[in-house]
Amino acid sequence: MTTTTLPAGTRTTSHRETSQADKTGSKAFNRLAATCLTLFALIWLVPFAWAVITSIRPTDEVAAHPLKIWSSHYTLSAYHKAFQANSIGWWYLNSFLISAISVVLCVLVCSLIAFGLAHLRFKGKGALALLILAGLMVPMESLVLPQFMEFRSLHLLGTYWALILPAAASPVAVFVFRSFLKGIPVELIEAARIDGASWWRIYREVCMPLCRPAISAVSIFTFISTWNAFLLPLLVLTQTKSQTIPVGLSGLLGSTAISQSEVMASAVLGLLPLLVVFLVAQRQIVQGVASTGIK
């Protein structure tokens, strides 16, 4: 039996060829990824840019040439008229209050549920986790009618609570917190128990300070989803001044007394808070997603 040994130069050449092929494949993948990101960015940015340009063009020019981009003179009169002719100020206030209260309750309720699932032992723990997991598989639209009937029986129609209470119990938020809490070392929890700390104190002083990335991610996602909610607010909020931004803007589309530039100005105003939240908290979004293992 003989053993053939390749010359050292042959192995080095083969290694270089493999390394060069890996570099070529990596460059091709990076170019493909950059191309896809650019295309998706244009798909989002082009309608937004067109809405901004239309909102600052004069009304007569928009009526004469809707698809024209350039204008002889731009103006902000559409934004001024949007605030005067509509209740957009009330819509902003309603959306902000509903979203802010929903964020606070969602973080508190879902983190408590996740803490119990991660560190407490009780009967029915597995069944409760499966029940919450089943909530991820149910489309939100199928829950609108049962929630409407429930809130009607509780006399909550027309109030903020009809939108806040469903947002406070989020299965996604529960599993985000649970994933992060299970990553906390058990020794840290046991040391706190040995020192005589109660479960409430462990939750408040040990776990929650370590869950800041999860809190940021859940808060941002809850704020955005609550701000953009449309179907349930359309059904439960009947008065014009109690409506949210998406519902109020949908009413403008069917109005014949408002110009296209005012509609676009209202749409841009409705989008600005979400854009500001994303630009300010984009680092927290990335950290929260990376730390909690969201795929």
C-alpha cells in the first residue's frame, strides 16, 4: 500500500484558488444584496417622495398636471389648510394617547406573563404557553367581530380602552420577553432568592433592568402597530374627533371638498411621527431584534 503526498506548491495553489472563489462569491452576493435593498428602498421612497412633492405644489397645478414633479413655485398652504379644514390635531392626540398607553400596558402585562413562563413553576405552564402560541396563528382580522361584541357588552365602544386593551395582550411581545428572560443566568435568580428577595423584587430589580433591549423592541413595535391600526378603530371610534390618524385620513379620500395636495399633506403629517420614531430609535430596534432572537 502506497501513500501519495501532494507537493507543497500544489496544496498552496489549491488553497489560493478556493480562497479566490470564496471572495468572488462573496462579492457577487454583496452586490445582489445591495441591488435588492436599493430596489426595495426605491419602492418605498418613490411614493413617499411623490406625496411630499404633491403636497407642496399649488392646488391648480396638481389639478392640471397630477403627475408632474417640478413646479414654478412651491408652497406649504396645503398643510395649513389640512389643519384648518380637518380635525387632524385631534387625530394626532388620539393616536398618540392610544399608542403611548398601549405601550406601557403591553410592556407591563407581557413582561409579567413572560417572567412567569420563564422562571416560575406552576401547573398548566406548558398549556398556557401553547395557548399563547396559538394566538400567533390566529389572524387579527378574525378577532375584530368578537372584540367588537365584547366591548359593546362592556359599554366601551367609542372609548380609548377598546383599542388599548387588545394591544396590551400581545403574544409576540410575550415570546420576545420570554426569549430574553430565559437567557438570564439561573444562578443570578437563585442568588437573589437566597438573599431573601421576593419574585416581585427579582422581576422589578433584577430582570427588568437587564431587559432594556427587549423593552425597546416591544415598545417600538407596539407603538407602530397601534398607530397604524385601522379596522378596529374604524369600528369602535364613531365620533370624528375621537378617530385616529389612519381612520381620519381614510375619510379624506372619499371627500370631494378637499384637494389632492391637502390629502397628500395629511398623509405626510400622519407618517412623520413614525418616521421620527424609527430614525431616533433605529439602534434600539436592531439591538432588540438581535438580543431577543427575532427572525
